[in-house]
Amino acid sequence: MNVRYEKDGAVGILTLDRPERLNAMSDAMWDALLGFINDIAADDEVRAVVLKGEGRAFCSGGDVGNMAKSDIVSGRARSQRRHRTIIALYNLDKPVIAATRGAVYGIGNALALACDLVVASETVKFSMAFKKVGVVPDGGAVFFLVQRLGMAQAKELVYTARPVDAHEAKSLGLVSRVVPDAELENAALGLARECAESASYALALAKKMFQYMAVPTLEQLCEMETLASGIVRLTHDHKEGVAAFKEKRPPRFLGK
């Protein structure tokens, strides 16, 4: 299943567990993650959550191997699967802390930024890598970037797909804290415990107040993503981007 869930007192710990692929998200992983999020939502004993990746990366993005197999119908269904999980994570009425290290690429950004707070190891690299395989940002990534960075900086990261290291991510506001790699899990867990031991119902209401500040809503942005993703997956550049990724060569994009 490649997603694990355990409880440490009042803290739920979700782990993306596909280290051999740098925790690239498969369809089954999206479904498993959604199931665990729903379990957490219904469990009053869990008052805060940590989301982390097994091994040397948080999440390297989507499973590129499946992208070439998508047509417009299956691509829409796959996009909606991702959106259900991201929206459930974002709307969870408990503080969620992302513990990030190594690659946070593509939709891995959306997973991290859907959380309330992001703790980063000094090894972390964020990249909005969508353009490298000829697709639009997915999983609400544009929504989260604009909320945290503003329009101009969000566009720069999407249009360049350049890597952002831990200290730049902290200065930009992508992450809340930067810690040595060996201290990442303990730092994230400590922050989650602090939230869990506080007036967590008040924090849940405060979380909802922050969400009311966001216009348009995440749901509206995800619907636009679904439409754009279905179109872009029919293009030459997307097929070329996937082929280049698999063949480990620079893509030859034609702009069509």
C-alpha cells in the first residue's frame, strides 16, 4: 500500500512509504492516504498530525510511469482522486505538520503545503517541476503557492521549476522551520505534540478562519486544474516530457 499510519499518543503519524521511488505517489497511495485521513478525522483521540516521507525524500511528485497511459477520461478520474485526498488533508480540522527532506517535487509541493506548518530538513529541495513533463501544476499547488508567496513569486517558481533549498524556502515563507536532517522527525513531532496538548478545538476553529481568507476556494481551483490537466495530457509536449524523463534525456518541446 506504500502508506503507513500509526499513533503516538494524541499525534497521528502518516508516512509515505515508497523510498525506492522517492515516495512518488501512485493511485493506490492516494487512495490509502485518503482512507487514513478519514480515519483521523473520525478519531477524537488524535488531536494533531505529522505527514512525512520514508527515506531520503518527502515526495518526488506523481508516478510519471502512469502518465503516458492516461487519456482524457482516465486522466480526469486520476486528477479527481488526487484532489479528494488533498482537499481532505487541507480541510482536516486538526493541525497538520509536514516533515520534509530531500525532494519535494511536483505534486509533492501540494502535499506539503496543504499542511498547516512545514518543517524542513537542511537537505530539502522544493521544485514546481510540472513543466518538465509538460503538465500544469496539480493538487492545488498554485492555490497554496499564491497563498504563501503572492502571485509574482508563485509564477516565478512555476515558470522556472527551479529548485529552492531549505534556507530560501524559509525566507520565502514556504516552510516554518529549518532543522538539521537528524532532528527532522523529532522537531515535527514536538510541534505536533505542542498543538495536540493545547486547546485543539480552538486551533481547529482558527484553522477554519485562515481558510476563509482564501479566495478562490481550493475546491474551485482544483476544478480548473482538472479541466486544464485533461487538455494538456493530449499535447505533444506532455508525451515528449514523459518520454524524456524515462529515457533520462533533455526534453525537446515544440510548444504544442
